[in-house]
Amino acid sequence: MTYQSASEQFAAKIPARGMSISSAPFLTARNALGQLETIFRSIGAAIVGSTNSNARVNRVEALRAKSDDELARMGLKRDDIVNHVFNDLYYS
């Protein structure tokens, strides 16, 4: 009967000292931090996007509350309010 050594038992080998661990099947601290950074950037972008969107909706509501005469002085028609507020998103 033959016995396997500890290194022969496991398919994943721990790299020897001084060797690169980039091929190891586990996360390095740098990779983990990079993934966390990506997650937090995505969350931040979503928060900023919703805040910006909310500000635009508030701007549309404020313009809709104005009279036709006030809008005319601003050079706007009531039908053009949404296009005016969101113009940079659609035509940039």
C-alpha cells in the first residue's frame, strides 16, 4: 500500500516562496480591494444618477407650474419643457 504526500493529495498547489500567486485559485488582497472598489463606484454612480434625475424632475415640475406667459418670456412652450430639461442627455 502506498501513501500520497500532502502535496499530491490536493489539486490546488500553494506557490513556492518567491513565485507568483496570480495563477492561484483564490483572491489576492489587491484583487479583493479592486472588486470592492468596483462595487462602491457602481453604488456611488447609482446614487449620483438618482439625485441628478430627481433634480431634473423637480426642474420639469417647476417649469410646468409657470404660466404660459412666463414660459414665453423664457423662450419655451409648454410642450417643449421635457425636451428642454433633458436635452443634454438625448442630444449630446
